[in-house]
Amino acid sequence: MGPKYLQQKKSLRPSKRYIQSRLQIGGSHSNKLIKCQKCDMTYSPNNIDDTTAHKAFHETYLKGKKWSKNWGITVYATLNQLTPPPSQNLQNDRIVMVRPDHQPEVNATLEVMNIVNNELHAPQDENDFWLDEHSNGKAFLYIKDDRAVGAVTIEPLKQGRGRWMIYDSKKLVSNVIPNFEIGISRIWVCKSQRGKNIASKLLEASRFNTTTRNVLPKSSIAWSQPTDDGGKLALKYNSVRHKSGKILLPCYI
């Protein structure tokens, strides 16, 4: 799980969305709703559309989205972009950057983002910064065994959006406006692949492949007011300790 991006924006392209719940009218047993204990989706087991939507959502939520070998540009978290690190097995694991002008991979990424936003309870229409090929925003996905099992979306930040958040209280520091270059809008790993350092690998790939420079320092990256799990990731990744002893997280609004 990762941070929520809170400001409303309109998507440049429509996305396929799974139905999370269905209105139950009357007391018919055939309309009875149940909640899947593994993916948390509420649906009617007697409704064909509901069961079809649940099957697709359930599989993606637990195992990731099926991903074509032709989608995305493989990137590396290393200064030498031509030589992949020994730890990255290109047959099974790779990180790709989504190309906004390639509609099939864009559509697949939007399906992944639908799952991400459902789990994070985040708005669904905040993809324009990486869908615009003229923007510096990016979407990266972690591909394992031909499935997209992790995702991160990042956006360029204008001056004035940066803030410091006190880790233990989640309060923003007033009257201090730091400057950060990019913001982590969403970061997510599917349930079956968590605890395998995938989120950290996505962050590193973002640092090395976002700008025309070789690499962005961790201190230039901010988080969009992270959730509890996102805050723990930010704590390990690029938090700082203030002279007061408080731990601060770089955030943006």
C-alpha cells in the first residue's frame, strides 16, 4: 500500500472500472450480497455481471494484472542503463515504464490503477500527469511472471507544494515550504507479492528514470500524505530527523 494523492483531476482517457458493490432492492434472496474475504469486494453471487467482475478483480488484486511482453520500456535502477544488474532476472522480473502513446499498455495500466485506488480509497481520475506524453510524470510497473504485481506513479512538483509531515502525529509543519522535484502519487504491490522489496525497487527505478539527469537524490522526492503503510515505507526511504528529535517525512499537497 502507499500514499493517496488527494487533489481532484480529470483523466485524459476513460478507464475500465470494476464494480465494487451493487444496490440491493427488495428482499429477494437472489440479490443477496456477499463480501469476499480475500479481496474485500462486495457482489451478488447470483448475478452473472457481478460474478464476472469479482473474478477479474479478485485475480488482479491477489496476483497482479496479466502483462504482455510487448508493453512498456524496461528500465533499470542503475547508473549504467545498458547493463542490467545481476539481481534483476529479465525472464521473470523487470520494471517497465509505461508509454503514454501506446494505448494497449495504457489501458492495462489504468486497470491496475483502478485496483490501486479501490484499495487505497483514493480518487480514480488522477492519471493525467503520466498519461500526457509531454509531461514529466511517469508510471512504472513491476512485472513478475508476466503479471504487473506492483506500480508507482510520479508527478513533477511545482514550487510551493512541498511540506514536512511529523511522522508520529501526521501533522504538517507550518510556515515551512521545502522544494521537492517529484511526488509519489501512488505506490502499490499486489497482496501475494508484499514483503519482497518490490516497492523499494520501484522507487529506485523512478529515481533513475524520471528526468534527463542520471539520478534524482532521495531528498528531492515527496509523498502525497501517505497512509500508515505508505508512511512506514517513507520512514525507511527518505525521512529526516529534526533537531527536536521528531522524524519528518517529505510530503506535498
